[in-house]
Amino acid sequence: MRVEDIKDAESLQAWLESLPQETEEQRETARRWAVTIAHRAAMRSLPYFWQATWKNVSPLRLEPADPNDRNNALGQIMRCMLVSCVNADAAIARTAISETKATEYPQLPIVGAALASVATNLRIAALYAKAAASLPLRFLMPSKTLNESDVYSAQAATDFYTMFFHSASEDALALERDASVEKSLWPADADVLHDQIFPFWHKFKNDLLSENEGWRFWVEWYENALYGRPQDYDLLTKIALIDPADWDKGADHVNALIQQIVAEHKPASRTTNDKVAEIASDRLIRAAIGNFTFDAMAKVMQIVPFAEDIRFMRDPAALQRVMDDVGAIHDQLQTFQSAMERRAQTQGSAGDIAAYLKSILEEFERGQGQGELRVGNIIEYGSILQHYCLDEHARAELRPLDNALQRHVSVLLEITHRHFASTFLRFEPLRELTLEDDLDAHSLLLELRDHIRGLKTSDPPEITPLAQESWAVLDAMADDIDRHIRQHFVATDDRVKESLKRELDFKLAQLSVSLALYGVKGREQANTVGRIADRLVTLDERVKTIGGLWAIIRQWLQGAP
């Protein structure tokens, strides 16, 4: 059976049971894969289960209905999920789960993830993996006991269900290719991520912590999995092995113990390179325009695509699916691009639009010819075109072709959302940041430009210089921000103004983190990172605003105390 045939819980179980089992090594590998897939399947549904248990709403109405009892039951079941997270040591899993009262709730499919971790053979592990993967069905059924806002529409339910099993098949494919599954839980369709999953999680997380701060460890543990961040397995193992008698005293008691364990836990000492690697993997920093690598021949740093921007676009089958979609609109795009070029002599914005359309067409043609698509470039050019659609002056200048521009850009965005979701997922963290009301966007841009000039002219250099074409990318980002500032200033429509503000915030944040990543990687290559190494701390959960983000980054790069 092929990975591509995984469409539901039954086919997932069938794929697992079809794995080779002739030798002891093969049997253990298959069992371990079943545990991994069961855990990640349950983690995708965990926020919905968590909320339903917390609110005691259908379809997970527990008895008795006392909030403290529900809280304690939830604590036991969360322990099961933690056990399956540290499944590498089956003895630890068996010790931790042997007395957990979560097994009193066998009707809850989420318990399958933990039970899979102590399964002694593939058949049992596959059954529990099927149970863990059955969980979405329990939340996609409309119920009168749920608030209307909590019930998915039929189409949203279908989208979620399809995405759930697509993600499970991606895990299976990674395991077949001997690749790491320590990655984000949802490497799939951006519409589902942005419209359903992320909004649901952020709202639930904020509601939960505002009511009970004691759940913060569990929130942070879940977000590490959600975004594919490294987990501290030594810490997780300590928590999984908390005495069963303490777990029996309830979630509040255990959460207090967890806070104490976290405070006393001393992670393994890290080298400067470890700290640089941690910064480079931070989910905000990874939303940079691209990665930075050293070109040994030219002795300069180069901006290159992140692996996830191009990994599946080197796959001939995946690339062909993109090309098929592009082929359906290629001629129309080319005709429209030619029309914009003809208008360029009298209409300035038409020339800019023609240039970006030409760049997009060239990227697709390059992908067809070289078998590799530079996803980040296509998304960036498409984003720029989208804002010409929102620019009132540009649209007035283009009439009557402004509606045609809107149609073409909408089709391009639909294609990028459908095929390039992992890159959108990489950008998502920056969308959570906003510029403070008392901070002027133009002033911040001037500061960013000053920093770019300082990096260019540093003498003697403390950082490996960028290649000229890479400097041009950063300069172009700053120019684009300047255009957005001016468009936002003259916009009169509130909807357009709000949209421009969101995109302006994103672009300011992205230039900031791009400078940060270059600063860290360039100093590492130049062996001058030592003096700021102790200040290199991950940004996650520490910043909520763009000004706060830049303040920390500036401190890193300047080595200020």
C-alpha cells in the first residue's frame, strides 16, 4: 500500500500494517512509526479536545460535570499525551502510563496516542494509531450544545478532515524517506491554517491562560510541537515521571509541581554555535526573507531560500502539479503583462506591475526548465501585486484594467496558497506582531536603513559582507516598505487602510528578522559572534510588538549591555 492512499483512519491503519515485518528490526521500526504517527495525529486534534473537555461540551461530555473533576481528568489525559511524546524509551512510557487514570476514558480516541507508545507489537500500535486518527470525526459533527461559532460549516469540516490526513500521509512519507518528523504539525493548505487552526488555537490559548495561568507549561509544550520547535526531552521525561500519587491530587497540584521542575531544570550547557543555531531556528527569525549561507569562493554571505521553501518543489510530481495550474493561466498572464508594458510609458504603476508579472512568469519558466521552483520569490512578488490592487491611486490610473489586475492576482494567490503552504506557515508568526501606536513606521524604517548602511560600510568589518545582489534584496525590501507607508498615508477607504497597515507591519517585521539572521550568521562566519553570544535568546513569547522585536534585535547586533 502506498503513502498516497492514506485518506482516513482505516487506510492509515492499513498502511501501517502493510509495513515489512520479516525481521525483528523491521517489526520494531514499524511499531515505532505507528507510535510517532499516532502521537502527531492526536496532537493535531488536541486543541479541540482540550477546549471541549475544558468547557464540558459535546461530544466529550464527561461525568461528573464538576469543573474540578474535568480539570483533573484533563490533567491525566494530558499526561498520556506527554508520555507518547517521549516514546523513545518504552520502559519510561510503561512506567508513566501504568497507573495513569487517563486509561479510565478509553472512549476518548486521544488516549490512543499514549496507549500506542506502550504497545508491544505493530498490530496493537496500529489499532491505537487508528483510534488517535479518528478524533477529528468527534469534532466535525455539528452539535446544538456548542456555540454557533464553535461549529464548523460542512465545507470547513471537509477542509479540516482532508488536511488532517494529508498531514498524516506527509508524516508517513517523511518516515519512509528516513527524514525527521520534528517539524510543524500542519505542513499543508494555508487557507485551513489561517482560517481555522491558528485562530482557534490563539483564541483558546488566551482564554485558557487568562482563566488559569497554571496551564502555561502545557501551552508552551504544545506550541513547540505546533511550530516544529525543539523540545527539551530531559525536562519532558522528568515531568512524565512525576509520582502517580501526585497526579491523583489533581491538575492544579501537578501544574504547580511542573512549575517547580521547570524552574529547577538545568538544560545541558550550550556552546556559542548551539546558541546561534537556536536563534536561527526561532520561529520569528525563520520568517526572514531567506536564509544566509557563506560562499567560500567569493568570501561573502548570500541570501538563499529556506529548505522548506523549495523542498517539495524539487519533487517532479509536486512541481508538475504547480505547472499544470500555472499552464491554465500562463497565456492570459503574459497578455496582461504585455498590456501593462505598453501602458508603462504614461503610467508609472503599470511599469512596476509589468516588471513583477514578468518576474513571476520567469520564475515559473525557470521552474519548468531547471526542476526547482523558488517559492519565496513567487510569494513575495505576488504580495507586492496584491497591494497594487489595494492602492486607490494605482487602480484609478489603471482603469479599466484594474479589475483584470484583481482577477489575475486572485488566481495567483489561490495557486500559491494551494501549493506553497509551508512557506506561508513560515511567515505566519510575523503576522501576529503589530506596530505600536506611538511608534512611527517611517522613523523605524529610517533606523532600519541606517543599520543596513552601517553593515555595508563597517570598517574593519565585524561581519562577513553580503554579496551585492543580496544587499539589493534588503534595499528592495526597504523600498517596498516606503511605498506601503505612502500608500497607507493617502488611503481613504478604511478597509484598504487596515489591509495596508497589516501588510506594512508584516514587512517591517520581516526586514527586522532578516537583518537579525544575517547579523547572527555573518558574525558566526567571521568568528565575531562571541561577544553577543550570551545575549542570543529566542524571541518566542518575548515580543508582541514590532518595536519590541527590533529593540531586542538591535541589542544583539550592537552587542549593547
